[in-house]
Amino acid sequence: MANQDVFRFFRKVRMTTGEAVRVRQILRASGTSMILPYDQFVEHDNRHRENDSGAEDPDYIMKLADVGGYNAVAVHYGVAKRYWSKLEGKVPLILKVNGKTSIPSQEEPLSVHTSWMEDAIRLGAVGIGYTMYYGSPRQDEDMPQLAELRRLCDDYGMPLIVWAYPRGIGIDAKGGPDSSYALESAARMAMEMGATIIKSNLPKTGKAGYMENEGIPKYFRDLEGDLQKLDPLAQKLERAKRVVEACQGVPVLFSGGSEISDADLMENASVCVEGGAFGFIFGRNMWKRPEKEALVITDQLQTMLDQKTNPIF
């Protein structure tokens, strides 16, 4: 580990000095990163109180981040100001600056500002988190909003982490948000928009009728047919690799998504690492567990990251 290049996942892309200084603060000694996101109470309403993990208590999240050795937390302004501040800088802050509720129709989603660049600077954040809904009918509002934020990130040397999420009625008609077509394309768009780091889900197998859906480009329908000939583990690995390749050297954090079994979580994490992931940004699959269980899984994932040798680029 002593000879590891901590910036090895960023060597293909150019960073400003300010970006590099702040990115360094969220890196493990292995050059990877593990981030704890806690923006889901905005996105999914208050339903995450449903178990006894203590997930509704931001103090629990901050303790988990600290004791678990996470490289950053990603939270909205109120949690950052009232709760993250208690950590006194022990865990870096990524300020999530946009969000939406689950109440309006999801056919035309738009994640709007919940805080601003000035808030991030005043709070001492080392990065900005922004959700981009690739393919939404409201992209004419989303793209300029993201472009303006990217301009400010450039002005202040602030890393921009883009949640690259395909969403909306058009995406649903073209195979859904979990396909390789949708997630590769969203990841590429985030790269084109100037992201420093890209957050993506691991693509899933295309749904029934996918290959017959002429709304999906033929290239991706043919690709899906080839992917589905692989065994399940090899298929997951190839899908992960393709998302990383779509970003062309901009590092990729893979999300844990909705709650899944321990076995599935570790299998998905393993293929993401092998596929070239820079790290993980796992939320519900961590903080919806009792603390002891969450810390065991956290340690296993961090060990997996620290054993990684080189990015694919």
C-alpha cells in the first residue's frame, strides 16, 4: 500500500489544484473511497423509520460514519448544519445541493436546489453532490441548472459528484432506468457535463420484451442479447465495466441501491471493484442495519477496496 498512487483513479483526467486538494480528503490510502449518503429521507419521505436501526436519527449516521472510517458523508443542508457539524471535521462533508420528494409524478422528475454553493463553502464541504435525471422531459431545466453549478465548482475548485440517474416517462418506455443502455448513457452524460466523480447504479438484466423494443437503439438491443448469454456473475461484471468505460477515466462510485441481502450486496460490490469502480456510496444498505452489523459490512467492503490494485484506465 505504501507505493500506491493515491490519485491513480484520476490520472486520465485533469483536475484543478482546488479539486485535487479537496478530492485528496476523501481518498483512502489505497486511492479508493467509501462514502455514506443520507439524502434518502428527502427522496423517499419518512419511510426509512420502518426498522429499528435508528436510521431516522442523524446522530446515528454521523457516529456510523466516524466509527466506520467512511471517507465522507453526503447529506442535505439541515443535517450538515445541525448534525454533521458535531463531528468537528473528523469526516469530510459532501453537501447534496438538490433533491425532490416522492409525491409528484415520477414521469417528469426534476431535482431542484435545496442549498447553494455558498452554503457548501461556509459549511466547509469538500465536494458538491448533484442528482441529474438523464432523459427526463424536464432536462431543459435540469441541464442548465447543472451547468451553472459546474461553472461555480470550476470557479471555486470544488469537486462535483453527479448522481447519474436515468428517470422519467421516456426512459421507462425505453427499457427502464436499470438497463445498461440507460445507465451507461447517463454516466456518459455526467462525464460530458463536467463531473469530477460519477455515482451510478449497477445495471440489471433487461426486462421481458427489451430486445423487441424498437425504442431502444439496436446497438443496445444486440448488446443485451450478448450479455444475457453470459452466466449471471460474468454478466454483472461486464455491465459494471461498461459503466466505468462510459465515463472514460472519470472515476465511478457505485451505489448500493435499495436494500438487498448480504450475499447479493457483497457479490455486487465484488464485481464493481473488479469492473473498475473507484469506490462505493452505500446508504440504506449500511444505515438501515443495527450499528454492529453495519460496521461489519463496512469493514468487509473497505477491505475489498483496499485490496484493489489498479483502475481499468
